[in-house]
Amino acid sequence: MTYFADVGALARKDLLLELRARDTLPAMLLFVVATFVVFHFSLPAHSSQLAASGLLWVAILFTALLGLGRAFVPEREQRVLDGLVLAPCDRSAIWLAKSIATLAFLGAAELVALPVFALFFHGIGAATVAGVVLADIGICAVGTFLGAMAVATRARDLLLPLLFLPLAIPIVVGGVGASVAGSPGRYLAFLALYDVLFGLLCWATFEYVVTE
Amino acid sequence: MIRARKVGKRFGDKRVLRGVDLDVARGAFAVVTGPNGSGKTTLLRLCAGLAVPSEGELEVDAPRAAVGYLAHEPLVYRELTALENLDLYGRLYRVPERRERIGMLLERFCLWDVRHDRVVSYSRGMTQRLALCRVLLHEPELLVLDEPYTALDTAGAELLDAQLAELHGERTVLVSTHDPDRVAQLATQQLALA
């Protein structure tokens, strides 16, 4: 149980930092709403629902990227990651806590974004919501892992999207499929499988990312 | 507690540490000196377990939980208060009677009155004192201190002197400094890096 106590303490710290600094969530909210406004005016009138559904996933992915890019900023600024790495807790707890915090920010942004999308484009079904939830888990698991890798490099702002976007293609495939397919079950299963596989991979290998 | 044989460290093509031999017994107080760029920080990071040597052998007979590492940076979150920072580390290190221990350290390092203030509002010296609280919080067996007197005013330096004197002989201390005279009375051995 101490593992989950460590995860709880670290995630609480990340939420507290965001509450104080307000660096990430307002930027994500502004970005996703502005993106929908741009899409609303750039899509030709009477465009298909299929096109709009695709744009929803583009917006979610890039909004997440914005949050992921800031995930390790507090640790980078004061090199606090050294302090966390030295602590006797399992190092994967750092990844899990950061993923949970990023998931909370992304979820909060989507609580606003999805109704805005429905307002501008079309209504959102339960399958799409389920797809968004499953996709968020995969995005945050993989993105946090890659964010920790990128933060150690000088080209961190460039590296994160370069590493993340190719790995997010299956999420887009699953998400769009869940949104537009007649029977979204297999796409949701695909997203769940992605979450499990990549989640386990990130959990098991995070230690090697933050140590030499 | 520390045994190093021909330890070296490279970052790419750049060699930052070469052929260091060091034996630090349990309870010893070892002082590392040397000019800027001589590899003091790298050696201390190796001993703290934050890096691995590129060559040679290094054995540190202390688990992660028993190492207290003071870096150039304070390793605390600027947007959190002193209390919140120490509470986080106290939880991660599973410090028994955490709140009492934190309170005692904050009082000793004269930070009790500002414990609810965010670290971003602290002076460099106050932040260094908080960093020392962080290092001492879990009562580590091995203290690895990288230029601990940096930014401390006279009162802060005297507090650190008293703390180190109290720990002398009980804990193993590896300290790098540009002012070896400051810890000369406590030092049991010295390593000069070129």
C-alpha cells in the first residue's frame, strides 16, 4: 500500500502546484476552445459529421500535447527530479502520479471542450465519451513517459511532439473509429488494449528513463 | 562506506573526472576540494547514486533511503511552502513522526515563522537552509553535501557548523567545499581534485 501512498503524495503535489501556478489548465482550456472556433469557421458549411469527429480528435491530441509539454516543468526548473529519484520510493510512482495529474488536467479541459464541440458541430454519443476516456489514459501514460525522456534533453520542446505523435496514431485510429463506427465496441477494445500494453511498458521501464 | 577505485566519468567526449581513488570509512568526515571544473560535483553525484561511473569501480554501502544529498539546487518546489515540501519528502522517505521532525528542523534552521510561505518568496540563503532541512529530514547515514555553505549568511553557516559537529562521528559525511578551513576541525580526511 505504500506504493499507492507515494503515488497519492506525488499526484497531490502536482495538483497543488497547478492550483498555485495555474500554468497548464488555463492554457489547455483556451487552446481547445480556440481550436474549435477556428475549426468551426474553417469547415465549409454543411460539412459531414465525419469530418467534425476527426477534428475533435485532432483538438484533443494537441491539447494533451500542450499539457504534457508542461508536465515536468516544475521538476526541470529546480532539478527536483534528482530529489525524487533519490527518494526510496519505486520510481514508477513518479510516472504514475504525473500521469494521473495530467489526466486530471486533460479531463478538466475536456469537460469544457466536449460541450463546446457539441455546440459548434454535433452532439456527442456515449461511445465517443468512452473513447475519449480510454484515449486520455493512453495519451497521459505514453505522453508522461516521453515527457520525462524529453525533459532531460536540450531539444525538449521539439522532441516531445516528435516522439509522441507517431505513438499516438493508434489512439487517433481507435478514437475516430469509436466516434464514427456503427459498432464501436472493437475500437474501444483496441483503445483499452493500447492503454494496458503501453501502460505496463511505461510502468516497467520508467526507472531507466530517470536514471543513468 | 565508500570505496572508489580509478573512478572516472565522461559526458560524451568530455572527461569530467579521472582516476579517483577514495576510501571513506563509516563515521568519517571526508572533504573534497578542487578548483571549478575539477569534478567535485560529479564525484558527489556518483556517490549519491545519481550517476554511474564511466570507468573504475565505485561501491557505496548505503541504500538509497540512507543517503542525504545536498545539490547546487535546493531540490524543492518553489510554488510549495517549506512545510509542503518537507511533508512530501517526509512521506516519500517514510519518516517516522514526520510532523514533529519537520517542526524541529524548521525551528533549528530558523524557518518556522515562514513555514507557510512559498519557497519562491525565500532568499537564496533561506532556500539553502530549507535544502539542508530536506537533507537531514530522514536522518541519513551518509550525507553528501555539495558546497553546503553556498549562500548562507553568518548565522546560517554557524547553524550548519553546529549541525555538522553534532553529526560528527555518528554519520558519514562527504562534503565538497572551496573553503576547507571552515570544516578543518571536523575533517578526518581530504581529497584534492586537480
